[in-house]
Amino acid sequence: MQYEVFICYKRNSADDLAERLRDALKEYEISAFVDTFDIPKEYKLTEKWWQYRDSAITNCSTFAMIVTQGFERSSDIIKEISLASDRQRRFVCFRWANLKPEILIDLGDQKLNTKDIEQIEFSTPAELVRRFFDCYERQHPRESKEVSVHATKPQPTPTSKENPPPLVHYGITQSIQNTEYKRKLPDVGFYIRSWHPHPVKARVKARIILDGKDLGMEKGEYRNGKYVGYYNGQTEWNLNPYTIVFGHFSIPQECVESVEKNKTLTIEVRVTLEDQNGQVFDYLPVAWTYIRESNVWFFEPVNFS
């Protein structure tokens, strides 16, 4: 699963803060990663644990540091910051009010001084949540809710450094929107979220692979005599700025039956975007592999073609 926010914190002094922030973001459909909640417990102290964490950092858009007492002395935190720096993630620093603004973090080949990062001071869990949303809204401004009576057709916006190619997050998940419940196979959930400041169109292709056998694209269906293929590239999704769309589909029954036979189940997703100018962007395919024990999907940033 791809997370929009990675929450970096010290467990013995900020576990309650990380949980409070994660829950608040969930209410607003912003996916946030906290290791103790989002990594299956059976993978603790195994290679899978580090893979989950590193994948979440690599694919997040915001790396949020909750700086509390002893933050800079944690070896795990140092590794997380180093990876986020290498991946050029967007850093946000939330500092407990009793700490000094200047905290030196030794990353080995370089040193990070928190005074060089925009800091947001907080003194209570509720204040942390409020200040996070204040900061997040500045970085991801919401679409205006005011609608003109005399609507006009949006004007094309050229792609340039000021208007970069469309940015979206998409993923496969068993979680059901705004609930603690999870889907059961053959039902599989999907979401796609636009971070682009202008409307874009998307075509989604979800390919199912069972133990190396290519089962092809997810099939569509007929509705009122018209064929609709949401996940085989036959239908355009209209994505307005900064909005998220949820969906779900059913995979072949043989995939469900294979779970008991320890076969590897993977779903590869390809997304093609079209901006207002009609310019098309074919994004690289990525995949998710099903983890039977915990009914979750593990993100695989690879091409199975």
C-alpha cells in the first residue's frame, strides 16, 4: 500500500502522538504510516519488517517527524531520515515545545540540523493535529467549494516546470473506506488520488498474476447495454484537483482457492493520465502481492511483464 504521509517518531516518548495523528488523518482519508500499526506483527525483527518500512518511505509524499526527547539518538530514526533524504521526500518537522529548536542528527555521511528545517512547535496532542493540518493544507491547497453560476470551460494549462506532469497516488487495499473492516477475497479494493492542481483523466489497467501465470486484465461488465471497464483501461476516470476516488472489483475464483495452496497472488496496475492539453502520460507499472496471514497487500515497485 502507498501512504501519503510517513510518521517518524520515537516510540517511548511519542507513540501516543503518532497514533493520535494517524487516526486524525484517517478521518480525512489521508493515509498515514505508523510502523506499529501498519506492519504485521509477525514480521517484527525480520527482513519483511524493514521492507514494509522502507517501501512506505519511498512511496510517501510527506515525511513527518515528531521530535520528542531522545529523537536524534534513535538508530531506527536515523535510518528512516537517511532514506527519506535520499528519496528527496518532503520533510515536515513538529517539535515538542520543551525542546530547543536546534537539534543535530548524525546521519553518518552528513549531519542534519533541525534549525535548517521549517519547524512547527506543539505542546499537546490536539495542537499537533491542528498544526499538522494547517501545514498540510498550505502544501496541498484544497479545491475551492465556491461554484460560479456562469461556468466556463477550463482553459488548457501548459506542462512546464511551473505546471509539472500530473501527480497521482494509486493503490490496492483490502481496507474498506472509513471503517475498521477489511474486504475478503475475491473482493479487492482500489483507490486513486490526484495531487494535481488541474483536472486530469485517468485510465486504469489492473492485471492479475497467479503464481507466475498471467490471468489477464480485470474484466468489465455491461450496464444498461453499455460496456464499462473501470480496471481494464476502457473507461476514463475524471479526477478533479486533490480528490480521491475509491473502487473495488472481484478477482477470479481460482485466486481465492489458491490461497490454501500457498500460491503467490499479485495484481499489477498501470495508470495512464491525460491533462487538459490532451497530453498523455504513461506511468510505470507497479504491483501488490497478497499477504494471506494478515489479509493485506504488500507494495512491489517492480514490473512483472
